[in-house]
Amino acid sequence: MTSATGYEGFDGASELLRALSAPIRLAIVSELAGGERCVHELVEKLGAAQPLVSQHLRVLRGAGVVRGSRRGREIAYSLVDEHVAHIVADAVSHAGEGS
């Protein structure tokens, strides 16, 4: 925090939280916490349409949350940093405490 407003250092965290702001993206991160998955595996587990899952994976990739690697004809997605899985698990746990 080096400027007059004092919060410029939080830009990266803000971008991360923005990328995680959709429930389906939280679910994708939770699934990937268990290991790498292909799109069809995420579609099956989440019960969402393939184009929707692919669109959200694109957002997560753009934010540096997930990465894709070729597995034959498919792309396997995994978390770039396991800390993100902990953030999601803590947020879900915290939200459940108020219920």
C-alpha cells in the first residue's frame, strides 16, 4: 500500500475474487481440487451444458486460476495454485454457517 488511496496492492486479489464470483466457477474449482478433469467430466459432475462449462473454464484460465494440458484429443484442466481451492472451501463453509 504505497499510494494516497492505500488499496492498489489489492488489485490481484480483486481480480481473483471476480473470477470466482459465479457459483458454477466455484463448483469447477471445487471439482478440480480433487485433481485434473476434462470438460466432459466436469459437464457430467456439474450437470451443466458443455458450452457453459467451457465458457467458465475460459474465464478461470484468463484469470490464471486453472490451466489446461493436452491429454490425447482432450484438454485436462487443473488448478494453477491449490490455495484457490482453500479459498473456495473456506468461502463455502463460511456461507453455510449462516444457514
